[in-house]
Amino acid sequence: MATVRVDGDTLNIELSGWDKLWAVHGSFAIPLENVAGATTEKLPSFWETLKIIGTGSVWPLKMAGTFLYHGEVVFFDYQREEQVLVIDLRAGASSYKHLFVHVDEPDTPADAAQRIAAVLGGAA
């Protein structure tokens, strides 16, 4: 799970200890200018055609790490059947196209998406 915050002009996604280990990745600090939007809408065929491209773990009901998803490099820190925050990044801003993040309680993916959309000027 992750804590999602907007600090000034930076979107911070802090992974929990175990998620850092499973994902083989640290936390993210993304300039807001590189964020295209945020939503809770999962892309079509969310769990289909995933291929591991380097690091990460696929556990029953848990996915964490860097994956190839429909030809695009994405980051998952997600537990199946739960709502997910989907962060879209601008082309060329990162090697990632999307970040799929399970948000720590009491926050929700919908609340996090709304906060990000608000600082982006409502463009989610």
C-alpha cells in the first residue's frame, strides 16, 4: 500500500516497507508537470496479458513492481479486487506510462484522485 501526497509541485507516492520489498522499487517523487491525470478507472482487461519485464512480484491477489502492460511499461502496487488509484504520466516524462497504486487507509483512491485532479486544474 502507499501514502499519496501532493507537496508543493510534487506528487509523492510513499510505498510501505513490504511493498518496497515486493516491488523492488522505492517511493516516487513526481513533478506535477509530468502528471497527466489520476482516476480510479481500471483499464480494460486489467489482469490480462501481463508480462514481467525485470523486477517485481506476482503473488496470489497481490501484484507489485514494473510490468509490461499492453505494450507499455507500468508500475503496479495493487491488490486484486480492491479499488486502485491510476496515475497517468505524460509521454516522455518517465519510463512509466501508468502507476497503479493501492492507497493506505483511511485515504481512498477516489479521494487521492480528486486531490491530484484539483492541483492539476481538474484535468483528470
